[in-house]
Amino acid sequence: MKEELEKLVATGKISRQHLSVLEKLIECGYGFHKSWGVGKVVNVDFVSSRIVIDFNGKPGHSMDLEFCAKTLKPISASHILARKIGDIQKLKELAAVNRPELVKIVLQSFGGKATFQQVMDVLVPDVISEDWKIWWNETKVELQKNGHFLLPIKKNDPLVYVETEVSIKDRLMSEIRSARGLKARVNMVLEFIKNLDEIENPNDVAAEAINLLNGEINSHARTRPSTALEALFVRDDLQNAVNITPEPDQLKAKDIWLQNQQPIPVIEQIPAYLHKRALASFKEAYPENWTSMLIESLNQASARVCGEIVQILVDEGLLERLKEHIQKLILQHNASSELLLWLLKDRSDTFADIIGPDLFRAVLSAIEREQYGEKKTSRLKDYIVDDPDLLPLLIEFADLDTVRDLTRAIQLSPSFNDMDKRALLGRIVKLFPAIQPMISGERHMKQSHPLIVSWESLENKKKEYAELVNRLIPENAKEIAHARSYGDLRENHEYKAAKERQRLLLQRKAMLEEELSKARGTNFNDARADVVSIGTKVFYTELGSNTRSFYVILGAWDSDPNNNIISYRSPIAQAMLNHVPGDIIEFSLEGYTRKLKIESIELWAKRNLVAESSPSTEKIDSENNPMNNSQ
């Protein structure tokens, strides 16, 4: 092969500078192209100075040797990329039965080390077609036990293969000693604790690690208390794991807290799994006033830490005091976005009485602060918009005036774009149809469709609505919360019954709101006596039976069958309206046709109603009672 290449150099078909590259390429049998990937050499024609290579998607690709030397990088047959072409089945077997060997091949292909991302890119999906995360987590356990692999602390640092085997004990101790910074040392000690079962005689390493931690905990206690606190907890865990008696003068968690009276900045910077321990140690440090300190700091905490603080306070029986504080923040619109976000995500029965329109008002204020504050964020706004059930939950028990105010607030808010506003307003309309005209830009009530009612009936409807909103619906909310406490909602009949009652109450509430929004009260003083109109008493003769009687036509809610008072919306009243004495009207009711002749019309006055008494022959019998068919 070398002689043939030398001849090509002599004839000027290839440059001498490319000779070594071509020799290695032909010898290895594989080359890497930056666009086509790895290819396998299948034939070399020295006469025509060309080489044939099989690339993925370009089989039998012929290339000039000179061009080939410039564009291809030779790789050995043992390289992972070459083996994926020549022996993919063997690699899949290693992935199943000998994972460290497969990772070794990958690392050696990249000079003895590679990042997690590089390993994944080269193995997925050709070699590892199953769930990569599960496979890699299981593989890491095997690599940690194998003395040839050095696993990185940071995700982006490389995984390293070493030829000389190092025991896990020696490796971890070396990494604990050489760790740069307390945080890195804490991570290595955690790794040591995880592998205690694999380490023989761990106490000497543990004792040295504890001494190293204690030295840095002391130096970090005031300047970096969160790191010191995390290290202290890990140190305590290590001492407990290997049964080492703590030194009497070593710092305790409460010692760190006594130097730092602001709990939130410290807790926010330690891992979430340590939050409960940190709060418990804070309580120990300030036994007299820890509750006040935590309650006052609640508004500075993240949503996650809010939940932890609330839980420890509730466990101490401080629920009512906590709710009072949160309610005050909400009513004053001072609640932080994170506190509100926690409340909205939690939605537990414990805080059911806080979930309502006032909370939504506080949310709108917080969203505007988010938009214009120094730390711009949209977490709260996104949560409100993305959860279709949240807004209805907040306003379902609100009265119509409150819903109108909230609707205006959304319409005028600069924090929502048009699409988000439409989504939120659509959810309001679905729950409160009476709001539709306000949202669509129409007049609150079309003049052609008012609901004419007497003042007395209007007051009665308002009383019914007030009873519904102020007593029945809140009582039902408590019933639902109480029923939930029984657990297993699928078999909870009390819960199902309470939810069904809620559906009926809300349905009635929506109906009343729509009717009240259309209602126009009147005393009927403007009624006309020359034609049948609302507020008149109409005397008629029923043709066929020659029976005389009368109807009083009043408002939509004024029906009184015993006194021949009918709603103007009933079929009989609709047939009579705008007719004059002498007119004969004909209408059908439940398949029965009636003909009436209007004899006379009088203005109705309620003060005369009781004094008047219709002859029994003029009473409307139950069969022809128009109220049985009123609209």
C-alpha cells in the first residue's frame, strides 16, 4: 500500500503532505467527514487515484484520494463510531450485560474522557433505544463501584477513564481533600455517604472529612450561612451514619441562626430537601419569637418555602393567626406574587375561606407589580392564564357587582395581552352569562328586551339573591369542605350530594343575576287605559260560554292566580296587549283554542285589588289558569 501511494506522490497525483493521512485512513478502514459522518473504506483504486467509502445515506461514494485526505479524519476500528457501523449488535449486548465496558469504549474513543452529553449523543438511539435516563442512572451506580471511572461532580464536567484501578474509598477521599470550596466538598461527602456500604473501614475517611467540614463551617457561618448550614447538616448525617461522637465545641445549626436573624435568604439558598430541617433548627434557635419571625417573613419567601413555613406553623396550631396575617396582606394588596402563587397552587380546604374575589384582586395587583418591578417575572400571570379552572374557582361565589368590577379590571389591565384577556373574560362569561353585554361592548341592557317588574317583586328577588349569596352558597362551601375530610371522593356520597347542591345553587344564582340585570322596576303609573297594556285590568267575555271575567296584567314576577293577576309574558297577556275594547282575540293554549272579546279596560291600582272580589262565576277555573302556562 505504501509503495502504491509513493508512486502516486511521484506522479504528482497526491501531495506528500497527505501521504501519512491516506496511509492511516486505509489502514484503519474508517474515516469521519464533518457533514456525512463516519464512513467505511470498501475499495482503493490506485490506478485512478480514487477511494470508495460507504457513508450512511451515501453508499459506494467515490472520492479522489487528494480530496479524501483533505476532508476525512481517519478513525480506528475500535472507535465507538466505527464500531457502530461494523459491530452494532455487540455494542447492544454490552449495553445490556456489561455497561462499564461500553462506557469505557466511548471514553477511550474521545481520548479517555467525555461529558455526559457526549456519551448520550453517541449512544442514543443507535445503541440505547430504551429510556436513556433510566439506563444511565443504573449505569452510574455500576461506574461508581468500578475503580476505573472518575464521575464528575458537575453535570458539564467530563467523565474520566483511568487505566489504574482506584478503590472507591481512596477515590472519594482524594476528591474530598482536593475539592475546591465548601459546596464541592459537601457534594463529595454526600457521595461518600451514598457509598458507605461499598467502603471497608470508612471511619478514618469520615473523621478526616468531618474535620475538613468543621473548619470551613466555622469560616462560612457569618459570611455564607446557607452553605455553612447545608454543610453542617451533611456533617451531622455523616457522624450519625458512622457513629462518630460529635466534638463538644463544633458549631450547631442554632449557632448559625443566632448570627443570621433573617431566615428566608438563608433557606432559599439551600437544597429543598433540607428546608424542613432548616426551619426546625430556626425554631430551636429562637424559641420565644420564632413564630412571629416566620409569619412576618412569609411575604419574602418563594412559593416552595411558603409551603414549608405554612406547614410548620399549622403543625404548631397557629392556623388562625396565620390566616389572619395572609388575609390582611390580601386585603391590603400587599401579598407577594410567590405567596399568592403558593395559595393558588395549594387550594387546600384549610384555606378555602381565603379563595375568593379578594384573592383575585390581590393577584391582579401583584401581576402589575411583577410587570413593572425590578425583578420582572410572569409566573403568577402565566399560572392564572394557563389554568382554565382557577378563575372560575376564585369568583364562583361572588355577586354580580363584584364580577363586573373584576371584569373591568381585566379589561383595563396593561399586564394581559388581547389573547389572554379574551381567555379570562370567556371564563367569566361561562360562569356569569349576564356579563356578556358588558364584555362585547353592547349596552348593559338592550332597550327592546327589558324585564318589567313591580318594585315589590324586584325587592323579593333581591332578597332571594342575597340569601343565596350570603347564606346558602357559603353554607354549601363548608359542606363540601367537611365532606372532603371523609376522604376517597369516588365513594364519598356526602361529597357528591354537596357538589350536586352546589351545581343547583350556582345555576339558580346565574339565573337570578341574568334576570336582575334585565329588571326594570315600575309602579305601573304610566300605563295606558285606551289599549291593553302592562298595568291594566282587562274585562272580557269568553265567546261560546258567554262567561264574563277579567285579567290584571302586571310585571314578569307578579303572577297571582287566585286574584286573576297574570304576567305580561304569559301567552294570554301577549295575545291581549295593544288591543282595544271591542276587539276579539283568538289564541291557542295546549291545543285548545279560545276566543275572547275585550269589553273594557281600566288602570290597575293595587289599593283596590283587595277590596274587589270577583263573582264566583267569573273566576278562572284551574283548567284555564294562565299561570300554569306562563313563560
